[in-house]
Amino acid sequence: MKLSATLCMLLLPVTVLAASDLPLRMARDKGFAGCDAAITKAFEHAGGDVRVSISQFPETKADSIKLTATAGSPGDSIYIEAEFRRVGSKCYWTQTAILSSEKSCMAYKEDLSAFKFVAQNSDFTWTENKGGVNMILKGVGSGCMAIFQLDN
């Protein structure tokens, strides 16, 4: 299954796929715990060849972390950046995922009909679905870069 179709399933209310546990293991190795479910969910579509980096401030490493991952294979890849903050027993998170498509942005948008037009800003087309997920589209050559943003 192509990652763009997989990410679309994430953004719609249906999906149960195997997750890469590398981001979770790396976060735990850095001393960050308490957001296991959110980390697993954020990176559940990071399959294939996965590479992860971690950003933390020494003073806040017990309660916040930023994980960046690239995954997939040539022509079917994804970039995911997610930040997690634990306050007491509550986990707050934000995620940005970037996909590229050989399709034009108009064709890409038509494939994801759950996303409705919000605004045009410079070279970017802003859309949003009913769940509050933003999809920002930017033409790149004859293809399209799709940026998805979500949080809890």
C-alpha cells in the first residue's frame, strides 16, 4: 500500500496497521516516557527503511521530546516530525507529515475529497478535514508536496 493512501487512512477515522517501534524505543532510551500511545500512533506509518532523530533540551528531557523520522522506499516515502510534552499524566503532541506525489496538487486534492479548501496563500493551498487536520499543498515541478498537520 502506498504511504499516501496509508496516511489518508490515518486522517480518516479508520486504521489499524503495524507500527514501527523504533521512535518509541529511541524516546525511552533518551529518558522520555509517558506518551507511549501518542508516539506509537504518530509513527505507525513509518515502515520500510526508517531513520529517526531526536531533539531535546537537557533541562526538559523528562517532559518533552521532538522526534523526526523518514521512512519508506524511493517513490513511496514519508517525513514525520512530532513533538510530545508530558504534563502530569497528560500527553500533548503535534505532528507534521510530508508526502510527495507525482500527481498535480489538484489531482492529489481530488483523491482526498474529505479535505475542503480553506485558503490560497502564495504558492500554498490550505485545506482541512472535519477532524481538524490541515493539508497544505504546494506544487513542485509537475508533482505536489502535501503537508499534513495534526495535534491532540
